[in-house]
Amino acid sequence: MTFDATPTSPGAGFDDRPIRRGRVLAWAMWDWATQPFNSVIITFVFTALYLTSDAFIDPEIAALGKDHPAYDLALSNLAGGLGTGVTIAGLLVAVLAPVLGQRADTAGKRKRWLAIFTALLVLCMLGLVFVQAAPAYFALGVGLIAVGSVFAEIGGVTYNALISQVSSPRNVGRVSGLGWGLGYVGGIFALVIVVVADTFDWWGLDTSNGMAYRLIAVGCAVWTVVFAWPLFVFVPESAAADRPKVSFLRGYVRLWRDLSELWRTSRSTLWFLVASAIYRDGLAGVFAFGAVIASVAFGFSSQEVIIFGIAANLIAGVATMLAGRLDDRIGPRTLIIWSLTGMVIAGLAVALFHGVGPMVFWIAGLTLTVFVGPVQAASRSLLARLTPAAKAGEMFGLYATTGRAASFLAPAMWTLMIALTGATIWGVLGIVFVVALGLVALLFVKLPVR
């Protein structure tokens, strides 16, 4: 059994202006500009090496040492607290994203909305400078990261909708891949700067009380400001949709009507949103817990975690840009299926062969990163191909909402597997399960490949 229906005007959502390379690059630079929030703050450095470290557990428990069960339990509680904050943020995105995207469509002010949420994201990163190395500041750190992820996600809705301003049905796969690829490369440069600063011992600056990590957060904020501006200068604003404006609350009534219409006229698109929500939550689990697995389960040092992050971003960036061309040739759905299959195999290898030692994580973990970026980029290009211009923001809002509606899956399965086994490494199987579930769901959705 497959879910099939006529797609919603494939190609109708693209701008009819000539596509200029400079405009494409300006659009893609937003990925580069905001990637340090994901790679440096959320994945590899701030949360993995600082916020979930023993600096934020009871000093008496920390003094017991890493071999004491209470010490491991305290660190697991920090990881659980971080997961709770991210889950709450996901619920906010689920509620707000489609209606805010709808309002940006109606007003024709996607760039303005994107500027607002980018600025708010920068403020959250700047706020992390106040997160001192003490248990009392853990909630502040989690709160700022959670709120920042809300602004980043909703900003990403508008950013994704702007892809129709800089691409055509022939090259949307390559353009989407370029954006994701530049994001990964931006993460590499940011992580290299962190490594250099650490190598030179921060040039004599006082790094006590977590100041090194707090300065890293400030650097990420500055990075975003410096590199995000080309989009707002060179990418044209979207045209206002031919729809009457409604109040914020009435937007939910309109949303329900649009969903009903989607169910009647393009059910395949709706089922794709559901399937992608599942496997994208598995991808989110990889980013959220990957560095935790490296440091806790495989005993990576802080520098090894960062070096792994650099290698992972490099591989993911190159693979994503190359896969963009493959997307335009074989179709995004086929590319997503093969990439998810590769992720499941690599994830199982990390868990089942962990006893061999860190080399398993270096090989299987880096292999997994080959497939993550192509899934993200191809999912965006597929939805862009199916979406008419007047509803791009709303559809990408639904894309974010359905993703967040399933955002409890990876954290829940991660937590459940750790609770059942008492070991962090088996949390990997929880993430692999979610990715595999999304893959199976996608196999039952028949979508056009062009």
C-alpha cells in the first residue's frame, strides 16, 4: 500500500527571474552564518563539553570521580535536563511555525521576519556569556539554548521558503545542497578557530569559571552577524500572496482549512511531511547527542571531540554539495531512501562494535555523516518542488511543525534505551530506531522524483 495523489503544482513555487549565482551564494550564506549555533554551541562544544560536564553537578558528587555510579547518574541527569529543554522548544516551534510562515507569505515580508529571528538568535548566543560554571547556571544555559533553537528553527522556515527566489525546478537540488554544504563548511571554520584558540591557551586570557566556552558563544554570535547580511541585501523579497490578511488566532483556522485542502488534493505531500518528520527527528538526535556519545561512551577528550566535529563537518559538507547534483538527476526521494539506509547501517555499527574502541566511532561515525546532509538538502528540495509560491512559508512552517510534532521520538528513545541498559552507548540504538522508522514510512509514500 502506498499513499499517492497529484502533487501540488510542482515547480509553481519558483521565481521567474533569471537565476544569478551571486544571489544564490548570498542566500546560501545564511546557512554558513548560523551553522556555528548548531555545530559549535549545540553539538560539539558548548553543550557537550561544558553544559553537560561535571562543572554543573553537585561539587560533592563531582569529587567522587568518574568511576562512581553517582557521578555517572548526575551527568545523565544533565543530559536529560538538556533534552527536556530542547523538547519544550520543539513544542513551541510546532505551535508557532506554520502560522508565522503563513503571515510572512501573506504580507510578502519573509526577509523581514528572517531578520527579526536572526537578531533574536544572536541575542540568545550573546546571553550565554553569563552562564558561569556552577549548577545554579545550568537552567539559564539550557533556557537560552532552547529559546535560541526556537528562533533558529522559525527563522529557518522563512529561509527555506526563500529558496524559490534563487532557484528553478532544474537546479533546486544543487541550490539546496549548496546551502547545507556551506553550512557544514562554516561549522568547520568555526571549530578550527576554537581549536586554534585552545592550542594557544587563549593567548593568556582568563578562562576560569567557563570563560573559554562563554567567549566561544559570543564568537558564534559575532560570526552570525558578519556573514548573514548578504541575504538581506542581495536576495529579492517575496511577493505578497493574493490572500486577505487575518489575525494571528484566525491564522489557525486558515491553517486547518489549508490542511483539509491538502488532504483532498495532495495527500502524498501530507504523508511526506509525516514521514520526513520521523526521520528528521532521528537526524536531530544525531546532532544533539553525537558529541555526548563521543565523550561519554568512547572517552574522547575535548580536543578529540572538536577534531571529530571538524572532520564530520568537512565530510558532510562535501557530500551534501555533491549529492545536490545527484538530487537533480535521480530525484530527491530516491536520494533520501539510500541515505537513510546508510545512516541505519552506520549507526548500528557504532553501537554493536563499540567494544572495539574509539576507532569504531571514528570510522562508523564519520561514515554516518556522509548521509546526514544529503537527507536534509534533498528533503528541502523535494518540498520546494511540490509547493506553490503563495504557500511556501506556510508549507515550510508545516514542515517544521510536523518535525517538531515528532521531536519527542529521538530524545524519548535515547532516554529509554539508556534507562533500560544503564549505559550511554545504547542510546544510539534509540536514534537508529527513529531513523529506520522514518525510512519505512517514506517507502510507503509515492512521490514524483522530478
